Amino acid sequence: MAARTLYDKLWDAHVVRNDAEASLLYIDRHLVHEVTSPQAFAGLRLASRDVWRASSALATPDHNVPTTDRSKGIVDPISRIQVETLGQNCRDFGITEFDMNDRRQGIVHVIGPELGATLPGMTLVCGDSHTSTHGAFAALAFGIGTSEVEHVLATQCLLQKKSKNMKVEVSGELHSGVTGKDIALAIIGKIGTAGGTGYTIEFAGNVIEELTMEGRMTLCNMTIEAGARAGLIAVDQKTIDYVKGRVYAPSEEHWSQAVETWLDLKSDPDASFDQLVKLDAKDISPQVTWGTSPEMVVGIEGSVPDPAKEKDNVKRENMQRALDYMGLKANTAITEIKPDKIFIGSCTNSRIEDIRIAAQMVKGKKVATSIKLAMIVPGSGLVKQQAEQEGLDLIFIESGFEWREPGCSMCLAMNADRLESGERCASTSNRNFEGRQGQGGRTHLVSPAMAAATAIAGHFVNFTA
Amino acid sequence: MRQFNKHTGKVVPLDRSNVDTDQIIPKQFLKSIKRSGFGPNLFDDWRYLDSGEPGMDNSIRPVNPDFILNKDCYQAASILLTRENFGCGSSREHAPWALDDYGFRVIIAPSFADIFYSNCFKNALLPIQLSEEQVNNLFEISSLEQPINLLIDLEQQTITIPNGDILKFEIDNFRKQCLLDGLDEIGLTMQYQDEIKKYEEQRRKQAPWLFVEIKA
Ligand code: SF4
């Protein structure tokens, strides 16, 4: 057989039938949340269709849930209806849901891996673009629209066209303090937000191998920000160790057979890619975005770029518009920028490792008085519980952070957590689009270490120096 | 699904690249559990001067006179001309729903984000990819004073511009057929139930751990 990439292998294993124009792909796991599913369930009802394999789906509300005291329920009636609708739909169609008050509730992309619902070799979809996260487990995972959610519910399949293969290789030695988030932003800075359009990206190189599973999830999470629907990382011992013992992981009886299969989930040595991108780890410093697109990013030692130096008209106008929106002047040193709020959370950076790193940075220190709000939102109830067992919540509270309940929170501000117009935020989330964290809000994407160090310093700071 | 064959309509040029789905339809409107009614909030942050919330009477909100969709001459436009990487960001199908609800039938750009592109086809909205140069030309001729009309013929894969010139565009054949026939994709897949079951059975033997039941 011809040499195949990891993506080729995952694809081939899931083709139910091939037509000239598209393939019917079998979907192993379906994650469901409240925002993109109601119209899909309504569609099923309208056509009197049932769910094909309800036990393949896992549902949880995450976007609309409050991160403060939940005993009072959801105040915003429209949010409440959406969350209740998810509950009703799951009951009607026999899908397991971890509701807002369940300890296992959390952001879909955090709870999937945490519960072992995400497994190597799977196809996994969700009505959410950051489904790419699960590619860290060598699962073919991608975001879909609501019509496709309905399609998967009804048939367990999707009509798909295969994308092209891209390999992004990161090698060399990372500077201390540089994490998966910085690698992701550096890659997007290099290839652009549309650089991966039409591709599935496989991340490789010694730096990727050395990343923890959390770091790999962060990296794959941001693949969509580079335009690629799916990102992948080959299986190694770390993958297997992470999965072992989780709730929905293979039973004792199937474990060794599963592991044997998983070890083949890597690209053949001579497999060819349509495109290859290389990064040298030594060129990556802690990253901070300055604009309104994740590709508008520089290292902490850098400064806000000057549109006057950009020759391309369209690009120059985009840069100027971004600077106007962000309230920044060209050539300002990044370390002079002072955020008003700090947000540590989102499906990019709300796992236990992220929270440990942040705790380490703030331990025994106080949040700067200029910071209006610094909040930590764990990715799931289980992450929260683990952090509390380690006493991390107390470290944060003592230093002046708010310790919240799990959910998407200020990543997209669908609940009550948001920026006011003109407010500036150091955020560990994934999108710095205009208005993303609240209308008129200004987002700088950073790693948890940078967000935590910035909370203490009151401005972006080169904490590695 | 509604069929799409030919369409003649007015073009509105939105001269921005990387327009993301958060801009097309801001998150507060995603709380709706319906599929319709998003049109009045299309590009809400750009279109109105106040900050929009669900349930507002949009007809009395202050509109932003500088935003292109609000100019008198572009009212009732049904073809959106825009720049590269249109529809990037979140997978929300609310974005094509809002565009459709507003009255758009066609979007022309040099490139689209993958998920958005595929979502359009599920909603009888035709995204047309043209070269950078062709898009530049269209921007030039669709000036403020005189909006232009285009004739789009999906079957022929052509766009007729006012001077009579014809541009060809590429489109994947399967997607084209789905639009032309107004096909229900789920219904199509349902025809292969037996094959899906066969695949499942075989897979269950090969990799039983993939079929672990998710239960509380
Ligand atoms: S945390 Fe943010 S990016 Fe992730 S699923 Fe929630 S809203 Fe989307």
C-alpha cells in the first residue's frame, strides 16, 4: 500500500462509501452543546426522524452557563430557555447530558478528553469550530454547522470531501516559559488565518513530541484559527497514558488490543504532504496579539507594528482599522500595554496544567491595583475539583483573582461575563475578533503564564527575562 | 431545501477581508432556538449605533449611516461582494441563516473559510469564489453612485456583468447538484442505511471500544 499520512489513515478507516464527488464518513463520537443543536433537534422532529446511535453522543451546556453561584439558575431568560431546551432534547432523544449542576459539566472540548469520550483513531464532531482540539489524540475531529449536527444525529454519517495534507514541523529547543499557546500563535502569525484553509494539519517535530497532552490540545484547538478544520498529532506513550483509566476509555478486556491499534496512528515515514511548514523553536518567544485577528501577533519583546511600513493597501487598511479598534498606537512596546481585565479560561487554556502554571506565577503576589477584574474559569467541574484539591483556588483568591464555576464564560461573553466597551483584556482564549468578549472590548490573546504575570505587573511583561 | 438555479440581483460591496462569523451575527443572537429571524441582526455591530440585544425592536434602533448596507442605493441587494477569508471563525450556521434571512442569495469573494463555505450550501446560499483580480474588478464597477446587477447562472457556472462580459466560476459538482435539485442531504444519506449498518457491524468487531456507551 502507498505510504499514508495519519489523516489518510483516519479517513480511510471511516469511509462507508465513496462516490465520485464526496465520501460518506462514519462518525464515532458526537459532542453536543446548547447553542448549535436546538435547530438540529427541531429538524429531526419536523421530519419524524430518530437519532441513529444516541449512545455515541455526549451533551453539556457550556456557552450560556453562569460562572457564579448556580443555585439561582440562569437569570437571562433567553439563555435559560436555550439551556433547558438542550436538557429536553437530550431526554426526548435518549442522549446523555451532564447538566449545569453536574460535577462533570464543562466546556465540551475539555470534558471529552477528560472523560475518555475522546479516543485515538476516532472521528469526532461537534457543532463548534474548536472541535479541532481533539486532534491532539490522533482523532479526526472537526467542527460542523447545525445542518450537519442534524445529519450526524440522524445517520451517524457526514458527506465530506477530503482535504489536503499539511505538515507543520516545530523543532529545536523551546525557551523556558514558552508553551503550546505561544507555538500556536507563532504558527498562525507565520501562515496567517487562512493559511490552513482546505488542509488538515499534522503537527510534528521534537517540540510537539515534548509537549504534554494539555499543550497538544491547546495547539490543536487553535488549528481552526489558522483556517484548518482539523489538526492532528500522532499517538505516543503520552497519549496512551492520558487515556488510560478514564471513564469511557476501553475496558480492561479491550485495552491491549486498542493500544496496539493506536500505535499505528502516525504518518508513514515516506508519506507525502501537499505542504510543509517549518518553525524553529528558538524563534518563538511568549506571544501577544495586538490586533483583531489571531495572525496579528508579536513576541513580548516586540512592539505594535506600524501600518505606514506596510506596502499592500488592503493589509495596511486592515492594520490601521485594527489599531483604531484596539486603541493602540504604532510602535508602542508590547510591555507598555496595560490591560483592564484578565481572563484565564476557555477551551484553549482551562485545563489543570494551565491553572497550575498560572497559580505558580501568582503565588504570594497580589493582582495590580489597576486591574479591574482578574478571573479564572476552570474548563470543567472536574478540573475545578482537582485544582481545589491542590489548593490552587486559595492561591488565586489570596492574590486577588476570582475563582469561578466552569464554562465558556468571557471567551465569547454569551453569559454575564463580558468586557465593557473600550476595556482591554489579557485573555487565554482563542479569538481576538472585534466584539468577541463584549461589544467594543479589546482582546489580547496570550498564554496562561503571560496572563497571570500580566495580572501581577499590571502590564504585559517579559516574565522569562 | 430551496432550489438554486439562476439569480439576478443587486450587488453590495463590503470592502473588508477576514469578516468573521462573530461579525456576521454577534453571539447574543445565538441564544435563539429558532432558525429564522436573524436578518435584522446581520452585521449588528456595524449596522447599528447602539448595542443590540435579542428582543429589541430593530426598526427604531439608530442605524450607522456609514455602513455600506445602510446606504439607500444598496437596499434590497441580494449579492454580497467581499474580500478574502469571508466567514472565518466560529462554525455557527446562524451566519448563513442571517445572510439568507436578510435576503442574500449569493456571496462573492476570493476565498471563504471552510466551515462557513460548507454551511452555505445547506441553506441554498451560493458562495462563489473568484480570483483576486476578478473581485477587484467587481469592486471597481460596483461604485456607490450606481449599484450594479449581476446575473448568476449556476448550471452554466457563469456570472454576467453589466457590460455583457461573462465570468466563469468553479464549483464542486456534488454541491452544485445539491443546490440545483434542492436536495435534502439527510434523505440522500438515508438511502444508504444498509451500508452504514454493515460498516457499523464490521467496525464493532474490529474496534469494540469505539462503541462504549456514553451514559451517566
Ligand atoms: S470556550 Fe470559547 S471557543 Fe471554546 S467552545 Fe466555548 S465559546 Fe467556543
